[in-house]
Amino acid sequence: MTKKWLRPLAAIAWLALAVSAHGATAEDPLDLAHLHGKVVYVDFWASWCVPCRQSFPWMASLQKQFAADGLVVLAVNVDHERRDADRFLSEFAPDFRIVYDTGGVLAERYHLKGMPTSFLIDRDGKVQSEHIGFRPADRDALTERIHTLLQTH
Amino acid sequence: MLNARTALMIFLVASLGTLQGCSTLGVKPWQRDLLARKDMALDANPLDAAIDDHLYFSKEAASGGKGFGGGGCGCN
Amino acid sequence: MGDAGAASGGSGITPQVVRRDDLTVAISFSAMASPCEVLLETQDLALAHELAGLAVDEALRIERKFSRYRDDSVISTINASHGKPIAVDAETSSLLSFAAHCHVLSEGRFDVTSGVLRRVWHFDGSDRLPSAAAVAALLPLIGFDKVDWQPPNICLPAGMEIDFGGIGKEYAVDRVLGLITARFDGAVLVNFGGDLAAQRAPASGEWRVGIERPGQHRSAALLLGLSQGALATSGDTHRFLLRAGIRYSHILDVRTGWPVPGAPASVTVAAGTCVEAGMLATFAMLRGAEAEAFLETQGARHWALRL
Amino acid sequence: MQLKTPANALRLGLMAATCALLSPPTTHAADAPEDDGPWQVDAGLLYYKENEGRVRTIEPVVNVRRNLGDDHIVGFNFAFDSLSGGSPNGAIAAKSKIQTFATPSGSSLTPGSGPQTYVSPSGNTYTTLAKVTLYTIQPGALPLDPNFHDRRISFDANWSQPVSTNVKGTVGGHISDELDFDSLAVNGALSRDFNAKNSTVSFGMNAELDKIKAIGGTPVGGSDYAQLLKTGSKSKHVIGGLLGLTQVISREWVAQLNYSYDRSQGYLTDPYKILSIVDSTGNLMAVSSSTAASPYRFENRPGTRTRQSLYVGNKVALGLQTLDVSYRRGKDDWSVKSDTVDVRLRVPISNDWYIEPHVRWYRQTAAEFYHLYLDQVDAIPQFMSADPRLAGFTATTIGFKVGVDLGGNNELSLRLEQYQQKASERFSSLLNLQGLDLNPSLKSAIVQIGWKMEY
């Protein structure tokens, strides 16, 4: 299996720091340090974003399918108003973790270039890939990428 | 007076102003909640616009100029 | 009597669509070497024809894609790979991962690579047992742990074979039920060769399902009521060998290559999905004499028949 | 011994595995394609009516659009309209004389098929002869051609898709057919996003070819009305370009700036419009056998026209309200300059209902060859038109739209508006024209029912 190491983007440096054993900070809302050893799929979404609507059922099935293999799905909401996010969530009732980033602090740190944006983080806490947007056609490629990462121990 | 050259100048100055990394203009991708509203689309009512264009075209000497869309939620 | 008609899917096989007196429409066709039946509680024959086409197309699609008897199936491609890695599509990948899970859960008893034993075992009701040497010679070719499965790539050692025979039919039942219920709100029952799943109970209260008496076609030994969920049966009522008064079931222990001793003649299990019911029934049979105890432990409703 | 795991652990594991097997994300061949969106249908019915028996229009319009997946968008627009009523023919009112005009009728009118003369409440009459309708206009009345009727069918199709990351391409075509006018057009545009999609620059081109086939023949511009110097069909073409910039200014504000340029060439004259020639007292010119056969001339416009416009549009979110303000400055080489200001404010009045007041203000200067009438003492100019559309005027539109969201992306709306044109040059100081409104105001009502749906 060829491992595809992405060029470490400056934008990602903070994340790598946060998940390294020493860099973990108490105020890190993502709490990625505690997820060391897991493959983490971080998805930035908003209730007004049309493709996010399509990604939610897919993420729910990801969680269901791969949780046992060590996958954690984290959805970071960047809505301005929390109630907009809650209305959206009541429609999907996802069973993965939701992190609220109402002020856009995390979004700013991750230098999001589009909505939605997802980051795939390997068991060592390294960002393996970043994916901007979500089209139904992307699902298979993303699933395979996650699958592959889960095989790597 | 608006002649072709002045119009083009206004246009180019405006375009350059925004394209030359004038970073105070615009929003971050996650701040497009209001812009994503359907009624915030520049062409929110294409049917009304088409009817108006046709109507005013038949009553007035000037017409068109609106063209093209843009804006929106910027979702990928 | 009801109205009869034929619906055609894109597959060339024409299902029979018959309106029955009990307010249901029965769709029947043949696929995966089994009689297939879909019961719908509806008065809308046009819809029934449409759903019939859907059911046939899906059943045949799964058969074509996964049958080891077809040269153009994914399974045949894998089996002919001679040890070279092959990348499979998402659906095949999920089935292989499922098989891998079941191999682990059954502590190696359930194995999709056990099909090669068919080369020596012929369960035709006769008394021709294979020689111990012939069976032993096949054992190196069995064992899912010898398969290098790195989704989506599979590397199957030369000489080994994969067979979804133990999953395919149940999978087709669940898939067809899913496709139909996505378009139809009423009560549905899908029955492919005795493995079945139902969604919603008919107005009469329950689907009435008869469990066949061993060896006696279309005569119910037991009548079950089913309102929702699935039933699957594993058994050798048609396939066995008889020698010196010993009945050799077609349930083979992959670890020895010989039939599992003490297995019931058949066991029917109820579960949420047909795939789950089918696997529970198969796991139970593989436990032989402990079949019923196993199912008790797992909390699965079951009906076992011993001769 | 498995002391910690529940007795039915195997079954739980099996359930999880089964669940994974039978649930998406595996995309199976039998699944319906999920990525194409619904058809978005936008249907409208417009009723337009001018005051005093002038033009009436009924126009059904249907616009359908669909995202076929991955932002490949296809759209169609179909419109039909049928016009009837009277339209000013360009001649002016005469103080004391009954004026008689002729317009060619459709060939379907044959002698003896129906009434041969009509009387209208104004006292004007019209008479149908073989292929011509004669109509008379009472003294003091604005000459309206009562035979004005037309129907138009138009069809548009367009396709847009991403060309690369950030670049979108659009191509489209238009075809329309009227009793006396055919039009065919194609267009293409490219747009590119910059600055994280905060700026979009667009460039588009269009080409249009029109055929004018006036009923009864297309008049030679400037010829005598009575001499019926007519030719068969005439044509014109238009080539145009558009540069656009869309800019997100802030979270609440997006703006658009367009510059457009187009050039028309060919027969740009209105085949049905004429001008009156009056003498120094304001009476219609006495027809002398020496010069002309009638006191009217067909209009004649230059063979080319270059138009430019600069358009600035804005959408501003004011809480839940949405403000739409735009301004357009137009200019052409016929010296028509125009300004348009359009303001709409969409105000939600409940969860489902909204109301949108609308004000539009428009002003244009007259074309350099616009004349209310021609003066007998002056030489007949080469280019001339008395078409009220080329006059200097201001126009206002006031109205509102109410809409209700019916759920499931269905919306029903009603638009009521009033449009009014007031010409800047309406009176003459000539003795016999004093007190006559030579270019009376146009008032019209606009009623539009709209229905947006998805399926």
C-alpha cells in the first residue's frame, strides 16, 4: 500500500501540534490528543451549506461501519447561530460527536477554503488529506481512503 | 458622460481593486450563511427578471445590462 | 381467482404477477437456483409490476455478479486471479469484509473459501464418501486467514476459491426488500428459496410462514407468524449422504474437511435481517450437537428439526 | 472463558457486521443516481394592460432547470405571448381633421368575411378591405393603430458546467418567432472565481440574427406613406459582449458590476411607425400633387447602433429582510442616454409569507433623430422617428409582490405593479396644435402570478 504523505501545509501545523502528546492543550475544543491511535475524520459543516446535507447520512454510515475499526467522526459546526445547527441536527440525529465553533475559531485555525471541508487524520495524529466540498461521487474515494488508513496500524 | 473607454476604465479599476488581494473585501468560506440564502442570490427571481426585461425592452430604448449570476453560498 | 399478468424487468426474465384472494399480490420468478416470491399488500397492479421488475433485476444482478458458476462474475475473476492482487468494487468489498468478520466471529468455522471441498463431497443422497486422503489434500486450500484482504485489494492464493453461496441469497433478500420498501409503504414479504424477510405486517395481522417438513415438499411442519423481520433456514433436508446408518450432513467443518457431527436436520432462525438470520443458522449448524444451545445463548428465536 | 463479554457477543458482532453490509456507503449498480437534483420549475402568467385600449398582453412563461450532478446545469425557458390592442403609429393628433390610415391585415382577412366597417366608442372607425385595414382617427385623438396584434413564441436553452476548479462555462441559444419577426441568437460565457470565491469575473459574448418580415411588406425607410414602397423581408444582426464582476463585500452584502457593449446592424427601423408632416400653422401638410401623396412618412433609423451600459447591482441582507438595489447607466450612439434605479425590499411577514415592495425609476433622453412631427418648411431629414420609445421620457414602476412558501420548495406569488411613462416633449407651439397632448402618458397595469416548484 502506497502511503500518500501530503506536503505538511502551514495551515495544518497547529493540528499536528495539538495531537502530539506534548502539544495537547486544555482548551483544544477538538480534544484530538485523546484520539491518538484513532483515525479521525473531521468535517466542518454548516446548516446552510447544501452539500453538507448530503454528507451527513454518509458520515453516519461511516461511523456505524468503521467505529469498531477505530474510526472517529467529528463534525465541527460553524453556524453563526447554534439554533440553526440544532434544527439541522434534529433532522439527521447523527450519533457522532458534534463540536460547535460558532465564532469560527477552529475554522479560522484550519484555514478552511470551502464548505464543507474535511480532514482525515491518521492514528499518529498526522493530517493525511484534506477534502474540500462534498459531492455524492466523492463518497467512494473518501471511504476507500479511510478504509486504507484504518488498515495501517 | 459614459463612453466606452471610461466605462472600461471604471470596470478595470474596480476589478483590479478587488483582485489585487484587497483582503478587507469578502468573507471566509464559513461566513457565507446569509449569502447562501436563496433570496440573497443576485438572480433570485430569474423569471421575474426575464419578464421585466421583455416588458421594458418593448417600451424603452435601453435594455439588458444585467446578465450573469454569481455570489451564492460558494459551496463546492 | 385473481388477475394474472407478467411484468418485465430489463433482465429478460419475466416474473409472474398474480393478485390473490387475500388482498396481496404475489410476484414469482426463478433466480439463484431457487423459486423466488415477493408478496405485496396492494391493489395497485401497475405498481406491483414495477416493483416486480425491480426485484427481478436486483436478484439477477446479484446472481450475475457473485455466482461462482458464471465466468463473468466478480467471484470468478477473483478465483481465476492465480495469486495476483485484484481491486474490487465497493459492494464486493463490503461482502468480503462481512465474510472476514464472520470468519472471526465463528472462530474460523464459517469460511467462504471452503467451497473447494465440493470437489470431493457430492451430497446426492448416495453412500459415496470421499477418501480421507482426498479430503486432507484439500485442506491447505482452505482458510480465509490465508487470504490477503486489504480493502479494496484481495490477493487469493492460487488454487483457493471464494464462494458467497452462504451469504448471497440472504443478501439478495435484504437488498430487494430495501429497494421495494424505498418505493412502497405497504406490507411486503420477500422469500427467495425459503430465506425471507418482511417489512410491515399485512392487514390480517401477520404473515403466515410455513416451515417445510424435511423431505416433504410444500407440506408445513410448523406455521409461524411473522410481522416484521427475517427468517432463514440452514439444513440438509435435501442434501446429505447416508452410509452405514450415519447421515452425513452437507455442513462441513473447514478445520477437518468432514461433516459436522450431530447437527440438526435443519434450523430456522428469526432475526432482524435475512443476512443475520442466515448467518446465525449457519453458525448454529456448524456447532453440530450444540446448535440449539448456541442459539439460546445468542438469544435468537429458532426452530430446529432433528430426525 | 469470556467473562467480561456478554453471552451474546457473537450475535452483537454479527449484527454490527450485517448492518455495515446492508447500509450505504456502498453504491450499488441498482441504486438510482443520487447526485442529480430535482427539476426546478418556475412558472408564471403575466397579464399586462395599458390604458385607453392600448396594448394588452397575456404571457405564460415556464422556466425549468436541473443540476444533473457535479454542477452540470441545464435550463430551458419557454414563453408565449399574445398582444392585442392599439399602438401609437407615430402620427400626431390633428385638431380638426379626421385622419385616415391603412395597415396591412393578415392575409387571412378576405373581403366579405365578416363586418366591413367598425365603429369604436371614441368615434374612430376602421374598415377592412382586401388586405388592408383603413382606420380613421377623430380630431384631437392620438392615432392608434387598432390592428396591432401579434403572438410570440420563444424558446431558450442553456447549459453550464465547471470547466476547471474555479472556472465555469455557459453556452446558450435562443429562438423566437412572431408573425412578423424571427430571431435566433447564441451566447457563451466564462466566469472565474478568485479570492476564495469572493470575486467572480465573467466574460460573455452573444450574437443575434433577426429577420423582419412586416405584414404587407417591409417599408423602405423614409418613403412616402401613400406610395407603399415596400420590400420583402429585411434583416439585422447584433453582436455583443459583457464583462462582469461579482464581489462579496461583507457577510451581508454582495455586489455586481457589469459593463456591456453591443452593436446592431441592418434594418433597425420600425416598419409600422410613421411621422406626420405639418405646415407652419400645425395643420397636416396639404397634399400637393407635386411633392408627395400623403402628409405622412415612414420612419427611418440609422443602419447601425452601438449601445453600452454599466450596471451595478447589490443584494444586502438586513436581518431577515433582503434589499435589492441596482443602478444602470446606458448610452448609445443615437444619443439615447438612460438611467435606471430599481429598489426592492423583501420583507418576511411570517414563517411562510413575504411581501416585496418594488420601485423603479427610469429616465431616457430622446434619440437625436426623434421628432414629434416633421415641419413642412424644413428639409425632410435622412433619419427620423416619432416612435414614443425613442422620445425623452421618465417612467416609474410602483408595485409589490406577495409570496407564500407552500413547503417542499413550492412557492406561490402574486405581483401587482403600475407602470407610467411621461414624455418630456408633448406640446407644440404651432397654432393649430396648441392644447393637444401629442405624446400622452402611457399607464399600464402588470399582474403576474408565479409558481415555483421542484420535482
